[in-house]
Amino acid sequence: MLVFFIHGVNTTNPNYADVLTQKIQKELYNKDDVKSANFYSSFWGNLFNNKKKQTVSYIEEDFKLACTKHQEYESLHNDVYRYRKRRSQFINNFLGDFLIYQNPERGKEIRRSILEQFNLFKKDHSHDREIHFIAHSLGSIILWDILFANTFSKDDPAFLFREQLKHFDLASITTLGSPLLFFKQMWDIDFSLINLLLNEVNRKNILRWINVIHSSDLVAYPLNAAIKDEIGSKIFFCDQYVWQDANGTEKALNTIGNSDLAMVVGAEDAHSSYFYDNLDGAITSRLIANNLLGKTENLKKRCITPRLYRNHV
């Protein structure tokens, strides 16, 4: 089987999925029906970095101008425009990538880069025709666009990608920390478009799609209610909750009843936790392995993996 990753925002390391990949491989090896899997982590996080830096430089230039004009507030300048470091991090780590992809031409370039990497991957494994996709965060939006969206011009790389898929058995999709629910509202996404693609690609079985949500991930939301009436019987879909604390600080704050602050300090780690070398990553890898192998009965048994995970495996 071929497993192709698409990352989301704030990804600067091309090896972002290495830890999760190792955990998935271990899970696959521990199953009765062991299957060999080849993984590829597509990477577009180095594109358009200059645009994100440009935005921050504009902000800094304007702030310095205000400070120069009002020297009388010199000791209070950092209070006039608060949280500068955090704002810059937010732009560079989240908002920048999100806005860059919304630009039609830049989004098209990102899809083209992913197509080129997919072509290299399939060339290296030309005899393997079972394909699985794993997409995180904004990557789930990119995957939707590549596989299903019908709003692009005819020369968009998404359509070339779909032509390639006609030679594959599209077996499963896993979305991690996905904001697709909000994009359904913004773009009026019609999930029945999935059925159109499934009529054109080779499939040995129904398409399996699991949507994995960490308890503290403010970007991730369930999709079942939004999708169930628009997909046909050719799709198995389920939401899966990773019931864990994002970090020790969040856990401590929740213990003393400070849930608002706990939410803030846990959000960033929670959104990336699917890839961590911890219990969160272990749960994620177990869910993905079941999806890759078509263990739908295991996925149907429970949609919440509890804190006492080790007692349930």
C-alpha cells in the first residue's frame, strides 16, 4: 500500500511525519494480516515564506513609525501595541499559511507541488496500486480540493491529480485536526462530490474515511452530521476522538478549574499532538492502522479513545 501525507499550517520540517509513520508501521506489524506500506510526506511549507515575512515587516514598520511620532510614551510602547511577539508567531505559524493558500494562484502552486511529489512517489512504487491519504489541518482542505472540489479552472493540478488516481485503488482517507466543517459553511461544500470521484476511480471496497479530533484541538471538529446525508453507501465515515490532555500545564489548570486558561495553553500542542511521540501519537497511529487495513469493526466499536488507553488495547 502507498500512504501519502499532506501537512497543514506551521510545518517547516520536511520530516514532520517520521515519528507518526514509525508508530503506524509498528501497529501494522503487530496486526495479524501484516501489509507492507510505503510512506511519503509531501512538503509545501517552504513555499511563499517571503510573503509571511513581508506581512510581519509591514506591521513592524508601521509600529515603529507610531513609536517615533510619540516618544513621550517610550516606556509604554509595548503596551500600546500588545503581544507583538505572539502576533508575529500567529502570522508566521498559522494565519500566513492559511491566507497564502486562499490566494488562487498560490493555492494552485501548492497543489502543483503536491502533484509533482505524488508523481515521484508513484514512480518509485510503480507496481503498488493501493493508495491512502492522511491530511492534517489545512492539509485536509488541500486534500479536499485535490480530490473533490469542482470550482477550479480546467488546467488546475487537481484535475491532473484525479487523472492519476484512475489508475489506483483509492482505499482510505484520514483527516487529523481538520477544520473542514467551517469550510463547508464558508464555501457551501457539497460532500456528495465524493460520490462523483468514486464513480471514476478503481475501488476494491468502499472508501474509508476517519476524522480524528484531539480533545483540546480548537481547529478540529466532527463532520458526521454534516456529511452523512450527502455521501452514499460507497463510503464508510466516522469521527474519532483522542481523549487526552495536550500538555501538563493544561491538565493542571483544568484540575484547579481554570478551563479558559487551560484552553489557551493546550490549543497549540493539541493541534500538533497527532504527530507526537507520546500517548496522543500512539492513539492516532492505532486509529490510522485500523483505517489502512480496513478494520472498520474496530473503528465502529468506539469513537472515543479514553485516557486509560493502555487498558483498552
